[in-house]
Amino acid sequence: MKVIIVGGGKVGELLCADFSNTFDEVTIIDTNERRVEKLVETYDIKGLVGNGANSDILLEADAANADMFISVTTSDEINMISCIAAKQIGAKYTIARIRNPEYSKTKEFIKQSLGIDLMVNPEYEAAKQIFYMLKYPTAIKVESFSNNKFNILEVIINENSILNGVSLIESKKYIDFPSLVCLVERKGDVFVPRGNYIFKVGDKVHITASNKNLKNFYKLLGNKENLEKKVTSSLIIGAGKIAHYLVEFLQKVSFYTKVIEIDKEKAISLSETFPEIDVIWADGSDRDTLIEEGIQTFDSCISLTGLDEENIIINLYAHKLGIKKTVAKVNRASLKQIAEDIGQYSYITPKEIVGNIIKKYTKSLQCSRFSDIESYYRIANSKAEVIEFKITSDNAKVIGTKLKDLAINDNMLIAFIIRNNKQIFPNGEDEIKVNDNVVVVSYGNKLEHIDDILARR
């Protein structure tokens, strides 16, 4: 397959890294010559210097034969024009990054009228992820399936956890409800745990259970009273686009919300859009300001300024004050690792969220044999994948055979099956059936179809 990417910024580079290993031909288009040269040298792809909205440039890039055309420049308008032009030239599928809230409101109209197959809003998706993290405050990340009815949560084992020092087999004495530990990340190593795995402090554990039982799992992690208390208020530092969407989410569940923004125009704009919340024009990184605005009285602190370092420091301070849940926007990979090293595990990276959405879409187009991809996520610092397959044909090899009789690849497991809107944690006697949704966790394996979970003989 042939893919063309317009825009070599953070998202564009992430896509180049992903697609250079999965597509037959990848071409990057950007107006910055040095950026194009760097991406071409780093990822062994084709490059073209120019404006992706220019039809001559698109013809030179052979957009007419592109299976996938993706425009992720910093301009919504250029992204839309590029996709429209590429579609008219002959590109099969087009994807545009659209960040302006005004365009998002008319998303369906733009898609239907202009022929853009997928519109991705990184700030909206980041806000949605933060909202889920506030809903499950013990989790550092939340991945949702089947229209958000079922979840896989990433949690940290701490010193107070009942599970600390307990093997997976022995943990059944405490985890006495249907659940599955899907994946573990320990000091950079990722693996699917077996019965002899022992929970240790600092382990990042990915677990799935019903929403009700996930709350029971929280109690095993320590600090029971704090874990059982819901998050109902939030102090947001920074009034950018993510804050705009996040406030919308929080208003729907009656959160008490206060926003601090150093830029006067942004503060006024947010206040006019949401007159019912408190918007403070001040420096959210200033200690006196935070104290004066009552940071210690909030259940959560969300740092969304344009500086990664500032976001991490604000959340460290909030954590020291005993605030239950903190989330920081962190874009730089090097700082994400530093944040984790100092105990700040809850962060969001918009470019990775967008990358996941686009990769899910492209994988869905590639996977049409016996199953469709409903959801796709990268977890454990992008070292592992979680894929939700919709079983659409009875020709799949996995259908009709008991799971205990299937030769499933190593470092891969079936997390759960969704059947008739119910979550099933399968045992060896269970079978996969047509119309099931099957959620698979995979580390170090290439998954494009449900039958790819089987070891080759």
C-alpha cells in the first residue's frame, strides 16, 4: 500500500515511524526542506518539499495512486484543501487533522460534502482521555471498548498494595471477581504474565474487569479510603483547546471546575464560552496564585500549559499537597520518562492519541478478510498493542474451536470477548463465534487479522 503524509511535525513524524514499517511506500510532503531531509534519512521514505495543498505537488507525489492520504499540518484549512484535492486526483482514502472547535461542530457535513473520510481532532481526543482518567482516578491510563462500555486500565503497584509480593496464582485469593491481568511493564520490559508472575512495587499492570469490579480492584492497590472517593472537582491550568473540550465533558457530569490562564485573551474567550465556570487570568505556575485559588481544595489538577516542564512541576506540587488525581500534558518522549521516574505517571500526549486513531483506521482498511478492527491502542509506551476485532465471517480459523485447543502465539492473549453486549473472560472451554468482538493484547507480534493470533505450524 502507498501512503502520503502532508506535514512533517510531531504527528507527521510519528506516522512516518509507524508506516515506514507497515506500508510499501511512504512519502512525506512538507514546506521545510531540512525537516523533509531528516525524515527521509531517518525512516528510509520518500520526501517532497512543497505545499501539500498545491495540485502540482500532489501530482508529483503520485497522489492519484495513494491508498491513504493524510494531512496533519498545523493549518486546518490546508489539511482540508489537501485532502479534497488528493481525493479529486484519485486518492482512495483521506484523513485530515482538524483542531478548530468550529469545524468540529460541522464534522459530519464536512466529511459528506468534501469527501474527507476521517477527521481527527487531537485536542478533543486528549480531553476525552483525561475525562476517562478522572472517572477512574487510580488508573494512569484508560482504554475503552464497545462504545466505552468495557475498559482496560493501567495501574501502578505501590508499597501499600495487598498484591505487592503476591504471585498471579496466589492473587486469586484477593481478586475474587471476573477479571484478567493482560500485560505487565517492569523497568522497560513488557510481558504477558503467567501464573508464576509476582506483583512488585512499580509494576505497571494492565487489567480488565467490569466497571463495578474495577472499583473492587482499586481496594487491592492501597489507600482504600482515598481510592473509594470520587473525583468531583478540577483545577485546570491552561485555557487552550484541550481545556475547552475538557470543560464541556466536565460540565455534563456537574464537576466544579476552575481554569487559570496567563493569556488574557484566552482567559476572556473561555470565560465567555463557559460563563458558569470560574476562569482566572493569572500565572498558573505561580505558587501564590495556586494557593490563593484554593488548589488544595480540588480533587484533581490538570496541567495543560504549552510547556511540558511546567506541567510536570505543577503536578508535582499538587501531588505534594495531597490532591487525589493529577494529569499533565507532556509531548516530549524524553520528559515522559523523567516524569515517570519521579512518580508522575498520569499524562497525555495528543500526538500519540492522534497516531493511534489514524493507525486504527488504516489497520481497519487493511483487515478485511475475516474480521474488522473496532478499536486499536498502543500501550506500555507503544511497545504493545490492544486490538478489538469484530468477527464478521465464519471462515476464520479461530471460530468453533475451544480456546484450549488453539495454538496461540507467545506474548499474546485474548483479554475478553464481547457477546450480546456482555463481557466474557474466556477459559479453555470457551469458543469464538461469528459476531463476537474479541479484544486481543499483543506484544512483539504483527496483528492484522484475528487468525494472526495463531502460531504458524
